[in-house]
Amino acid sequence: MSSSVASSRTPDSVSPPLVPSSAAAASPAGARSPAARPALDWRLRFGALSLIWGFSFLLIKVGTHAYAPFQVTFGRLLFGTAVLVAAMAVKRERLPRGVRTWGHLAVAALLLNALPFSLFAYSELTIPSTLAGICNATSPLWGMALSLVALSEDRPTRRRSAGLGLGFLGVLTVLGVWQGFHGLDAMGTAMALLASLSYPVGWIYVRRTLAGTDASHLSLTGAQLLLATVQLAVVTPLFTDVPSGFPVLPLLAVVALGALGTGLAMLVQYSLVAEVGPTTAQMVTYFIPVIATAAGVAILDEPLAWSTPVGAVVVVAGAALTQSRARS
């Protein structure tokens, strides 16, 4: 469930989708001295981040029970921005300066936040949260395929090509291609896959335009989420009506999705990247579909065919293979 410009290569993606990683190394503000490390062990934060992002798909589903997808996305961005603004105030961070930087951030906000968040919300009107979570895990596969075309420094290898092919096979398994996609909502699934594709497109854009920006990760991402919130504030009234009521459970789901699944999750992600590096931090991506599937089945009583977990394992294995490096 990715929603940050803190790095340029995947996790989420949110994310989270993870935040891309190389801009983290490019910005001196991302460095953290050992003395400044959080008291909570990084493994506990890693587990918490996996749970938060894994449950995000369940929260989206619950939110759409009472609110339109654009309203869920707007609420998510609003509460997520509030958390980052509060963090900026505590750390006395300022928003980035420069028209050019804000212009690039507006594009990043669309590709990494407004568009994928909205697409996932719309997709879950017709597909289970479990399937949406698994589709999210295809982001590294999309990212590898796109990077081979858009980034000259990323060269194809047998290992990465095998991972891409394996991941594609996993997607076909999840979708049940041998059954002719029977019982599968094609539009909802396509929107979830398009949302997953939007993340690496955004990461590549960020890598090309914002990697050398002097502003801190927190400042850049706070501005990015603010811009995404403004984008949804403009779009939402045009396509939705004011809710006739505000049921408590869906409202709490939207608040949690924004405050925890977007705002807090990104702060935790920063600390992980700074402490253990982007390679280890991005591994949270591979736990998200497992948690999303377990949550959807256990809490929402969503159906689970054998092909879903088997295909998810294959997708995750392929994604992991595309991100691995051969030992020298």
C-alpha cells in the first residue's frame, strides 16, 4: 500500500504497496544514527506494519459498505495527512519549496495515492478483499517489467525473468484461468491490477524527478498526501452525493485506514528503511496478501477456493525472485 516518495524502488503497498527505496538513500534526511533508533525492536515494527497493511483491504471493504469509493479514499487521505502533519509539527519540519517540486509531487500524489487508492476502493465493490490483497502483491512484478523499459540501469537477468514468469503464472492461478475466469468480476479485478500497476509507474516517475530533492522524506510525503487529499476533495463532490448517515463501523474503518494504514504505516516504514535498509523493509510486501486473505476469510467470511492461496504463494515467490540478486 505504497504512498510515499521516500524511495524509488520497491515495497504497498501498500504501498502499500511499499515505499520505493533508492530516494531514501539519496536524501540525507533519511539517515538515522544508531543513537536515534526507536526503542521498539525493528522486528516488532515489521510485524505491525505487515498487519496494518494486510488489514487495509478489509478496512476498505467495510468502508465501502456505507460510503462511496471516492469518499472512502478521501477519508483515508484526510486522516493519513493529519497524522503526517502532526508528525511534521512535532519534528518542526516544513513543507518543501519550489514550484517544480510541488508539480512533481502532484503527479506522484495522483499515481501513488489518489488513483490506486480509488481503484482499490472501487474494485472491492465487486471482488473480495482477499483478491484485492493478492492483486496488490503483483506490484513488484509490474515494477520489474516497467523498469526494464524505463530505467536503463535495470538489466534483465535469468533470475528476474524467471520471477516475472512465475509471478504471471501465479496471477493466472489466482484468477482460475482453466475455468474461464468463472465467477470472477472482470472489471473489479482489472481495477485492482491497474491500481497495483500505478504504484511502480509512480515510483519510476519519482525516481526520475524527485530523488535528488533536498527536502526530507517526511516533508515530501506530507506534501504528497496533502496534494492527493486536495485532488480527492475536488473529485469526490463531482461523482458522489453527501452520505445520508454516518454508520459507526464503516466510519471507524475509514479512520483506521487513513490514520493507521496510511499515516502511521508510512512513519513506521521510514524507521524500518532507515534502520535495516530498503531490501529488508520491502519484504513486508510478501506478508500482506497472506494477512489480507486470512482477515477476509476469518472476519468477513469471504469464500476461499484452493487456487487463491496457491496462486498467492506463487505470486509472492515470483515477486521475491524479481527482487533478489544472484550471489557473487
